[in-house]
Amino acid sequence: MKTVLAVIVLLIGPAGAAIGQDITTLETIGPVTRLERTNNAVTLHCRDNSQVQLTILAPDLIRVRAAFTKPIPQRDHSWAIAKVDWETPHWNLKETPDSITITTDELETVVHRSPLLIDFRDARTHQLINSDERAMSYDASGKLKGIMFDPTAGTFVAAAKKFGFDEHFYGLGEKAARLDKRRSAFINWNSDTPGYTEGKDPIYQTIPFYIGLQHGIAYGIFFDNSYRSYFNFGQSSQQRAWFGAEGGELNYYFFYGPSIKKILSRYVDLTGHMSLPPLWALGNQQSRWSYYPDTVVEEVVNEYRKRDLPLDVIHLDIDYMNGYRVFTFDKTRFPDPKGLTDKLRQQGVKVVTIVDPGIKRTNQSAERYHAFDQGLEKNFFQHRRNGELFVPRVWPGDSVFVDYTLPEARRWWGDLHRVYTDNGVAGIWNDMNEPSDFIDQTGKNQLDVVSYDEGEKTTHAKNRNTFGLLMSRATYEGLERLQPDRRPFVITRAAYAGIQRYATMWTGDTNSTWESLALNIPMFTSLGLSGEPFVGSDVGGFIWRGNGELLVRSYQVSFLAPFCRNHKVVDGYDQEPWRFGKYYEDIIRKYLKLRYALLPFLYTKLEEAHRTGVPLFRPLVLNYQNDPNTYNIDDQFMIGDDLLIAPILKPDITRRLVYLPPGTWYDYWTDKKYTGGTMIGVDAPLDVVPMFVRAGAIIPLGPSLNYVGEKPVDPITFNIYPDDNGSASTSLYEDDGLSPAYKHGVFRRTAFSVRRGPRGFVVSIGAPEGTYNPGPRRFNFIVKGQELRMVSTVDNAKTQEIAIP
Ligand code: MIG
């Protein structure tokens, strides 16, 4: 027995030991002795002098904050939170000798006094949604110090919840894992992990937010703690799901659905809505580590145009710089950056440059480097606790990092981007911001680095996971100031919750393997369930050598991902769409063209994500949360409510099974109808990705484009897929695609609905919402499965009906 145990421990290894840590050895919070009530909160005083504060933010949102053996601290700050001024909803409080109940219109929170256990129930049905398995815990006697990553970080705090026999877990941001996180465990500690494969953990980002779903009823928990954190969804026990962190507060927000969509909306109310990127960010993008000199960049763009492949953006990786000095251009490779961006812009192509956090340390040489000199003079760089400048080693060699927790440093960093905007650069790609350090990738070398942190002067333990968020924020706010009439486009690798306010993301250094491709889907869908809708992955994979088949199948996933960028490592085989021959190139062209045709649809869904937090790239469970068949589907996804895609994720396969949820579905390619609620077998030769449209949908398609804005979006073709009653509906969102004016109502949202009339069909176009006027254009209406079509020039400034005879 002993040897078996030893072998298991060896197999799990030290990381496993930390994740699987038995938190039942920790001390628990004392029983409630009395309470205090304010306008929006109840503070519970405990026998051990601990306090728990329950704040009622919305009928479906309660914050739980615990301080062990001390009062709730006055200071209350989080980089993730966007909204603090909640309008307190109606609520009431009931006390009995055993419990305290806080009731809103939707949620009933019951606190048992001894031991202090919290239950969340549906206020209408009193059904239990989530409950504490044991009282909130803390490591009073330092039992976990030995296995903590940073024993100086603070005291380990944890909350344990009962683990549902049929409970499923979603979200948790960027994890190299499947969609349903049931029976697995994770660590959050932003890490540079090139070539990661499924199971590698942690990777680049920390979004400590998850959604639990049991019997169709969903709740959310956002553990807003940026320390190294642990989430365990019944990995090795059927008793409990728990989360904890190596320091900081036990501070979490509880969201009640019951719908996942409602939880996501609340989550972005709390942590911020994604701002709309420019519409061209939805265009096709091409990258390489690295395209240089300028003539190679032009050659790639020319090749795209010559081959009739759409392209909107080309990325310049680290070699555009003068010796990896951020905010400079290499004078030989890029003698005239403005001339280059002007020339590319005439071909409709925008340039995005990479910007890393490492600023080359140049004080020991005679050389002057403005970014280093200014930052040093202003004292904006990170220091160790002993006052020494912190000198990590990254691409420029010995470097320094900015303390982005300093507001003035963020402003300075943002303003440094003038060299890019002045040179016509259209977007910024933030890499390496975990922050990566070649001296030591674990973070151990940075533990004594102190950040200003609003005057708290805290160490790396607290600030590592928010570094990428704050760097992106400084970049975004800088671009906003430099070009107030343009929407910033920022891409980041590392992040913390709230990142959607500032940056889009990509999933870092994947492999050109089928396994890596298959991971795209659960990663994109999970990110969407974590408040990050604008996601993408290097198309074709980053590391190792791919081939034409893999590249085609990869485009068949990414042509519908918000961020569609082909990118490749420095020493890898070329991977642009034409590199494996005409056969593959022709198929890739078909999908890129389809993406551009679908832009009116994709942009409408992107705006929905901005406004409601519901992502466009969705797991089936988001649309069908009452259908258990969807709970762990990793190889299919949906775009909005209407498109279902079942890509091929293995080589040499030309047929697969597809699950269609209940309802009627149309095959996108053949219009053949299927009845859902079952698996069907479909053919998928290399040029076909199985794709289905929900009956009742209308998919708007724009004209064929080489790039966004090449010509007016005219005509728009509405493909109508009537349901069994002959009805269908959609809405179309349009704006100028470039400026922030949409925030002030300068957009047009039009509702379209179709019904079966006595003769043919009738399209009703609703009165448009918003002040943006795209002018008259031609609308084509095609009723699928009926061979009916109608072309009409429409100025949809008013309500109207059009008959399709
Ligand atoms: O240490 O800038 O994930 O996309 O090409 C590698 C070079 C640094 C990592 C990024 C990758 C980029 C590469 N970077």
C-alpha cells in the first residue's frame, strides 16, 4: 500500500501536491456572533474576531469578503473591477437563532451561524444552487508554507463548495484544457509556456472566474484575487470544489443565472465591457517572426493581392526594432516606416507592431536610449525590495520593466507610442507580459520585486498576474489619447480578469500539430465564457513544421474566430496560405472569402459581445444549457445562436459525426434539412467544413472584399432559413467601423423578420435604432429551401415590408 501511494505521489509530482492539497487541514472561520447592517451590506462578526461582509450589488450578484481574525480592511481595490457604483436593489434580511438570510428578487443567501456556512438559493423556488462544503479557511498555522510557491506571499485562503454529482464547470480563462473542467484542477500564475500542450498549466493568463452548471441551472464565481491561485473542481474528490490563493483576501462575487448568458452579462457589468476594435481587426491577418526588411513585408502583401487572397493586417515581430529596443525602428531594415505604412495602406493593409515590456538597460554604455533614459530619470522602473533596479533578461539582453501600477508610468508608456501612430502603425501587439524573464521563467527571480500598487508597495506575489492587464491598459489608453477618433487595437498574451476593456488576445505559442489545433476550440469557447470574446490562435500553429492539410483544417476553425492571424516561429517552415501549393491555397481562399462575406454577421455578433458580454464564438452549452448532450463537446462550436461548425481535427479524415441540438438545421453548403437532437454522420472532404444553420435564422452576407472598407457593403444578401412555421429573424448592426462614435449612438441596428404569407414570404424591416446612416443599398433576400429570391434597393431608414413572391 505504502509503495503504491509513493508511486502515485511521484506521478502527480510537486505541482500536483499543491493543487491536490487537502484544505481540510486549514483553520476555519469562527461562528457568527452578531451582525451589522448598512444600506447595501451585512457585516458578520465572528467569535474569532474574523469578519465576513456580504454586499448586495444586484438582485443576482452578491459579493463575499472575509477577513480572518481581523476586521474587513478599509482599503478595497482591484484592477479587474470596472463598476463600483451599483444601485442597491431591493433586499431584506431575516435572522433566526441559527441563520441569517439575505433575500433579493432572485437570490436567497443563507448564512448558517455555526459553523459559518453559506448557501445560495433561488429566491423563487428556494432550490439550492451552491453551498459551502466547509467554512471559509485560512492557513493560520502555516501548514501550507512548505508547498507554497512563495511562502512570503501571505496566508493561504480558501473556500470550499459542495461538488455536485452532476455539476459541470466552465470558464477559468485561458487553460490548455477541455471545455468542461469537472474533475480537474488548475493554477493561475501567468507563465510563458512555448509549445504548450493539453494539460500544461498554468499558461499565459489568469481569469479566476468560473461558471457552475447543474441540472440546467448556472451560477458564476469570480474569485478576485491576483495572487497565485488554485481552482479544484473535484479533481480527486467527489466532495468538494474549492478555490484558494497564496495570499490576499478571500474575496469573491457570486452570480446567479440561471442562464449562462445572464451571468456573462453581469460579469462584464462588473469587470468591464469589451470595447469594439476597428472593424478591420476582423479582417484576415498575416504575421511571421519576423518579416524584414520592408521589401519582404511588401512582397508578402503583394503576394496576397496577386493571389486574390483577402488581407487587412500584417504584423511586424521583434526584428523591426533597433536591437530589440521598443519604440525604435531598425534604420537599415525599415529606413522609412511611414513610407511603408502609407504604401501598404493604399493596398488596404494596416501594420501592427509588437511591443514587449522589456526596455533595454543602456546606462552602462555611452549610448542614449530615450525609453530607458526617461524611465530611469522618472523612476518608473521596477525595483527589488532592497532598492536595486530589477534587471530581467529578455530579447534586448539586460532590461528593465515598467511599474505599470504607477498611473504616471502608464501615461508615459502610452505616450511613447507616438512613434508608432506618427508612422502610421495601426495596432499594438503586447507580447512577453507574463512577464517573461529568460533568467528564470517561474517568477522566483522576481519575488522581491516591489510595485507601487496604489501606495501599498506590494511584491510580485500580488502583481505578477496583473502585469499584462496593466501593460495593455497603458497601451490602450495611450492609443486613445494619441488618436481620439480611432478605436485602439491592442493584442495581449498575458492577462487578468477585466482585460477585455483594453485588449484582444491570442493563445500564444501553440504547435503546428493536430493536438494543438484541436485545443483551439475548447480554449476559444472557454475564453468566451470568461469575458474574453476577441480570441484567436496562430493559424496553422506556431512551432514545428505543418503541412497543407493541417493549415487548411486550421483555417476551417479560425476563419470564424474573431482574431484570424496566421503566424509562425522564426525557425519554422513558411506557412502563408500559398506555401503548400495551389490545391490547399484554393481551399484557404474559399474560407477567407467566406469570412469576408460573413463580416456583417460577424460584426453584428461582435457588437453583441461588446454590449452583452455574450461571446460570438460559443460552446454549444451556451446556447443549449438544458441539453446535457452539449456539456462536454470539444470539437464543435457555434457562432452566435445561428451557425454550428463541426471541423475536422485529425489528419486523413473526411467524415465525422456531428451533434445537432434539438430543432431543425440546414446544411450550410447544400441547404439540406436535418432534425436535431441527435448525431448525424456527414462528409467532410478537405474543402468542406461541416457547417449548419439553425432554422429560424437569417444570415446577412456582404460583398466579396480584399479588405475591410474596400467598397461599400452593398449589396447585402440575407439568406433566410425558415423554421417549421416559416418564420425567421435577425438583427444587423452597422457603424463606421473605425471611430468611437458608436459609444454615443452613431450606429444602426435593424431588426429583420420573415413570415410565411398567403403567397410567398414577407420580410419586415424594423425602424432602425441609432443615428448612423449607411445610405440606400441593395438588399437581396433568398429563402433557403424554397428557391425564392428578391432583390430590392432599400433605404432602411424606416419600417417597411417587402414581399418575396
Ligand atoms: O520569446 O517575438 O508568443 O508570437 O513571435 C519569443 C517573438 C517571443 C513569443 C510570441 C510569438 C512571437 C515571439 N515571442
